[in-house]
Amino acid sequence: MKKISLNIDSNPETLDLADECIRALCVLTPLSSVEVDGVRQAVKEALNNVIIHSYQGQINCLIDLIVSFQDNDLVISIQDTGIGMDPKLLEMDRSAVVDIDPSDIEQIPNGGWGLYLIKELMDGISYSTTAGIHTLEMKKKF
């Protein structure tokens, strides 16, 4: 198994660096450019969730971004020590409200779309907390 870990700050300005790292690592896979874009978007959404919800906008908090290649899977884990997420949020189903009228933007509910996008873009997602470390693991098959 090949694995690389990045330690990034909970500052939104670090997201571009993390995105470039994910893009470069995806080059090592047979994923299509569309799939790579999806992985990149999922990672951005997950990192934004950590910054906004777990660390409540505080900068200088540590986020560990771990990328590994396991068999035919790209596995991306994001770890933090902020406020944990309710695992039931992964069970939310937004598919019932995806078929909306784009001309009526007011009908789109705010919030909660990040996890929905991650679930749609990745092939697997799980969340756990151990000893105060919260881990969101995302998998993409290649």
C-alpha cells in the first residue's frame, strides 16, 4: 500500500494547496479527468466541512489529509480534533430534492449539501471517532 500524509491548517487559504496535492496524486491512478474532478470536489467539500463545522472557522487548527492506494481504491481520510459530526448525517438522503427547478433558487434549502455531494462523487464514505480524532474516509474505485 502506498500512502502519503499532509498536515494542513484549518485556514481556507490552504484548500488550494490541498487541491493541487489531490490532483497530482490522482495522476497516479487510471481515473478519468471527470472522476478526478469529482474526487477533488469531494475533498474540497470535506475540508470545508471541517473548517466550518468542526473547527467553527478557527484557523491554525490541524487537519490531517491522508491519501492511500489500496488494491483498486483511492482512499482519502480527513482527520481533525474539533467538534465531531453526528454519523447519522451520512444517512441523509437529498435525492428527493435534487429534482428542483433551477430557475427558482429560493426553493433550494441551505446547508447539508456537502455530504450529499461527497456521497454522490465517491464510491464509499464512512465516519468514525477514536480518542478524540474524527475521521472521514472516502473511497474511489479505479
